[in-house]
Amino acid sequence: MTSDAAPELLLSIESTCDETAAAVIRRDGTVLGQCIATQETLHEQFGGVVPEIAARAHLERILPVINTALKQADVCGEDLTAIAVADRPGLAGSLLVGVVAAKTLALAWSKPLIALNHLHAHLYACQLIDGAPENIYPAIGLIVSGGHTSLYVCHTAIELEYLGGTIDDAAGEAFDKVAAMLSLPFPGGVEVAKLASEGNDKAYSFPRSMIHDPGDDFSFSGLKTAVRYAIAGPGRQDFSTLEISDQVKRDVCASFEAAVVDVLVSKCRRAIKRHKNRNKSNANEANRLIVGGGVAANQRLRRDLQAAADQDGFELWIAPPHLCTDNAVMGAIAWKKFEAEQFASLDLDITPGLQRGF
């Protein structure tokens, strides 16, 4: 590694939930090395992520994952310019492992530390698409994941104005809960989408909660309850003894997925139109939609958003599927914070839990 290349390298660390990831990213966005250790098999028997198990797995894997990324990039700590880590939002124990590792390495290697918002990084993944504009901002941003469903006005990569979000379940959370009702394998959201592609999306008339509400908030709890009533009737708690035919499962999944996607697409279209009208002097500022998060990999959502973009005439950029799930490559957003000299101190603490309102 030559000395003139050293100032162009960033180590990004991600451990917000159940993926331990690290990446070495050049200032131009080139990924020189990356590693992701998944935990699906650890949580499969429980049907969801168990926070304590996730934290212990991160603790075991964090250093091997970082070492693998550095070896792939053929660099050492002294070659780095800065170290970035997601400190919010997420599981407390999982966040702690990543933040402590990043602070320790920053101190040991005398490198500046950069704290990342995991949700903002998901949106920045759109900037990493081949063919994307050199600067994809400003834009309307949709985060749609297991814990969050939120809309933002993204003035820049690191200057985001919160518009609204879910007031109860997130879209991904609803997918997982419906999967549990249907006794589908973990991770449930993927299985629901798979069955939905084979079902009749008009078999059940599920509610499109808040779709006509003029604001930017979402609600998916009522939809989840409607699915429960459709397959088990009111009051039933134990779904394990239900006998549901494969065709009913496919139709329930398809109808449920259609309801979720209809709400997401409608809210995005309305947000873009409203902010475009408010900024008539600079209409292009709100004529672009960027989408990130695990549920952004859903094929129906991607298809229907593209149809809306074609009809309404706005630009659409959705993170590539491999960057929708948790990863460290989206930590390239840290270069924007580096340029703005937004560094964190070594007493950086985590902000766990769900993020609402910012």
C-alpha cells in the first residue's frame, strides 16, 4: 500500500441487529474488501432475532470479520483515514459490540471516529448504484425495513428532514408476524414474498390503513390483525394447530403483500407531489425518490414503485438487493461526514431501540 493511497481508505463497521459486517471503502466509493457474518441459523429455531444471542454472536465474530475485510483490501490499520460505525438505531447489545470495537481501533490506530445513523446509511446505498448520479440528493427518501418505515426529505446525504413514519408495526415487522401466523420458515418476510408471487392478490380484501390520511405516517398493525382474523377468526392465539391449505397461504400472502405495497407506493407518490408543489422554484428538488432497507428488496414493491415513477414522471433509485439488507458497504456515507468534519469523540455512546421522529 503506497502512502498516497492511505488517505483514501475508510473502515466501516455494522452490528445493529443480526449481521456482523465490515468493509474497507475508498473515497470514490470503491469497495476494496468486505465481510458479512449472518446469524440466520442461530435465530431460526426461535422464529425471530433473540437480542442476547445476537450480541454474543457479534462478540465472537467482530474481530474476524474486520480482519477479513482488511485482508481482502490488503491494508492494515495504519493505512486507514478513519473508522466509521453505526451507533443507532438497533439492539443495545449488538450496537455496543460494534461501537466498542470501533472506538478501540480508533484509539489504537490514532484515527478519527465517525458515528453513523443506520437508517440514513440505508438510503445512501442508493448512491452506490451503478449509473446513479454523482450526487443523488436532494430527494424524498423511504426507509422500509423490519423495524422502521419512514419518509424523509433528504437535502443531502447527512441532512434529512423527517416527514413521518409508522405509528405501530413497521412493514417488515408485519411481514414477519404474518409469516409466523402461517408457520413459515425464518426469515419470514422472504417466505411471504415467495408465496405471494404464486397467489391471488385479490382473494382477500385487506385494509390499506391510513392510505387516505393526508400525512406521512403509516400503520400496519390493523392489517396484521385482519390477516389473523382471515386465517383463524377472532380470539384465537395458537396458530400451530391450524390446518391451512397451500393455496390459502399463497392467497393470504399475495393479498397481504398487495395491501402493504399499495400503502407504501401511495404515500411516496403523495409526498413527492406535495413537496414538488411546495418547491415550484426548484421542482427537481423533490422529483426523485430513493428507497432503502430490507423490504426494499421486495419485487412487488420495486415493480409498483417503478410503475408509479413512470406514470408520475419522477426519478426512482432503489438500493440493489444485496445492499438492502444490513451491510457495511452503505457505511460509505461516512465519507460525507468526514468531509463535513463531523467526528465523534471516544466517549460515543449507543442510541438503541427504534427511531421515531428523526
